[in-house]
Amino acid sequence: MNNPLQFRGNKNQLLMNYILIYSSVIILLALFCQMVFSVVIAVLAIVIVLQPLISLFAKIINYRKIEKYNRTSILIANGLATFIFFASILVLLIFLIPSLVKEAGAFVTFFDNFFTNKEWQKITFLSENPDISANISSILSNIQPKIVAVLESVITDLSKSTPQVLSFIFYLFLGTLYLVYYFPMLKNKVNMIFPSVIRSESVSFMRELYHQLKRYLFSIFLVALIVGLMMGAILSFLGSSYSVLLGFWAAFTNLIPIVGVILEFIPLLLLSTSLGVSGSLVLLIAILIIHTVAFILFLNLMRGYIRINPVAIIFLILFFSQVFGFTGSLIAVPVGLFIRIFYEWFIKPFFEKKYSANVQNNSQE
């Protein structure tokens, strides 16, 4: 019996077949083992984000580049990067969790009072335009039950999934520690999952995919961190009682491109009604400046790398969030990068080859 994957002279075709098979395995893992898939994706993302920091430490220690690594330099760089990452998270959690819990409870009360007392009617512009105010009241009254239902669902799901969350954090921590240590070896050995006849091509494909993902993940993580810190700082300056909560929310939502920014704005719009005209104006200007700076920074970090059309990003997030839930919204753009690279490597050359062949045949006729 012939092996359908055996080499028949077309290396690109063979490489494409293996990539499709491994992609199918990953999709099946995501569909039927969501917990395992989420842990694997989160661990990989953290380790990839840490790579620039590890490279920086390796250079500071004055050793060779990490790709041609010296065992001692890698151990020291990995240890420093991992320690700083987890120590920073631990410190943040120690200081943030009490404030987050306190502010979350207060914000729920604020949210309830916002709709109960119809706070938006106190805005000067709306109070002077009763027709517009009535229309907005009608819209918000219809929206309120849906938002309340979503909040209740989230709180219920969190209370039910506490053991799963603790398990996720445990395996995330353990997996990151081990993968950081073995990641250089993994990068060197990943080509072994492909036949020797296409190994050099597979290395080129995997290297391009890795560098695109590394730049995107590092860029989006850095931008989200900066937006969260700046938003928390401006809200604290304005005297808001929810600066920590909404700063954390801003950082979290900005991990999801485009769609996450819209989710970030919803509680800020509600909050603006309690800040007065001057406070709301300052907040609006601050939001524009923060996101303009973040957008420019992201474009500069991604300069020379693949970028996906914003419309495609929106539909990717919509599709993957429907299929894989919240994890899907986070992996939508990385999957889009993979699809783009796959297209450039395999589909586009095939189309161009067929097209050029047809043109040549027509000209001969």
C-alpha cells in the first residue's frame, strides 16, 4: 500500500501535507481538550514573550547570541527572566487582589445606581434635549437586563470554575518553568517531526512562523501593559475610585486587538457620567492620547513584519471566540498570522503557477 505522505518530488506539497496534519491535531486538541489546549497556548505565549528579555540578559552577561547558546549563559538568562516575570506577577497580585475585589464590589454598586437613578439624564446636554434623552433612556433600559445577565453569568461561572482556575494556574506555572528551560532545545529539535527530505524547508517555515509570533506577542503584551498602567494613572489623577480595576481591565482587554479596545471603553463611558464635564473631557483626551501612542508603538514594533487587515481581525476574533470561547479571541490573530504565512508559502505560489501556465497556453494557441 502506498504511503500518501511519501516523497514524490514536490517538497512544498509534502511539507504542506505535514503542516495540515499537525494543524488538524491541534484543532482536535482545542475542541476536545480545552483545558489542556488553554494551558499549552498560555505557556507557549509566556515563554515566547520572555525570549526578548532572555536575549537581553544573555547579552548583558556578555555571552554569545541565544541561538548559538552557551549552557551557562542560557541557564542564568532563563532563571533571571523567569524569576522577574513570576515575582512581578506575585507582587502585583498581592497588592492588586485586595484593591480589585474592593473596587469590583463598589463598581457593581455604581453600575446598579447608574441605571436605577438614570445618571445619564444629569448630563447637561441631555437635560437640555429631552427628546435625545428619552431615546437614550429607551436604549439603555433595553441594554441593562442583558448586561446584568452577562455579569451574573460571569460571576456564576467564576464561582463554579474556581478549582479549574487553580488547576490552570498550577499547570501554567509548572509548564512555564520547564518550557523556558527546554525551549532552546525544542527550537532546535522541532524540525525532527518532519521527514529528512523536507527538513531544511520545514526549518525555514517554522523559523518564519516563530519570529512573526514572537514579535506580535511581545508587541501586544507590551502595548497592553502600557495602556493599563497609563489608564490606571489617569483615573487615579482624576480621583476615580476604580483606577486599579479599570486599569487592569484596560490591560486585559487590550490583549485582544480592536475588539478589546471597544470592551475597554464601555465601563469608561459609564464612569464618565460621574466625573463631570471637565473630568470627562480630560478622560476623553487622555484616552485618545494613550491609544494613539499605543497604536504608533505597536506599528513601530511590528514594522517589517506581517500585519493583518483590521476587518479580517474582527471576523477572526468573532469566529474563534464562537468556536473556542475566550481562548479563541486571544489566539485569533496568531492563527491569522499562521494562515497568512501558510498562504504565502503554499497557496499563492500554486495560484501563480497555474495562472502563468494558463497564460502561456493561451498565447501559444
